[in-house]
Amino acid sequence: MAGGPLTDVMRTTLALFDESGEPQTTTEIAERLDLGRRATYGRLDRLVDRGRLRTKKVGANARVWWRPAEPPDRSSPEWPEAAESLAMGSILLVGVVVPLVTGPLGASVRGLLPDASLDGE
């Protein structure tokens, strides 16, 4: 049962975990929620099932819980994709596609830029 919207109770429980990823015990969370360990364990286990928390057994009867790092932002291009686009012969600069110049800055670029920007003035 992954994903899906969380209830207010589950959001409250999840909010006790900051994004630093520091593990916390069931007892620590139960105390902060002012709730019994068994009920707290059930909430935390459901958050693991939904992919919102991770857990690990540490010792005979202890378990720690933490919030996983956020997934990478997929709206920005990955480096290999960006490098491949450069190899295709164009560079995107401020929303404008400009031909890639492989030789010295010369006549092919002079028509695209004001004279002052080429002369350093």
C-alpha cells in the first residue's frame, strides 16, 4: 500500500521527523505524540508501508525510524542528458537556442551579439 494521501493523524506523526534523516526510536515518538508505544508503532509501520519512513531493528527489542531523503527533482535535466544535448550542436541560453561555435569567436556569432559585447566595451 504505497502512496496515497495521509490522514491528519498520519501527517502529524510524519511531521515529527525532520528532513535531516536522524533516526528516532518508537519510545521517542510515542512520548512526543503522548500516545502508547503500540499505537505509535502501528502508525510508524503504516508510514513505512506508504514509503514515507524507513525503519531498522537495532537490538533485541528496539527499532529506529527515519524519514528518507527526498527523491531528486526530475524537472531539471540529468548531467548525461545535458551533456548529450551539448554534443548535438546547440546550447540553450536564457530560453534562446544559439548555434554551438567550435572555432574562434567570429563572424558566425557577430550577427547574434551586439558589437560591444564582442569588443569588450
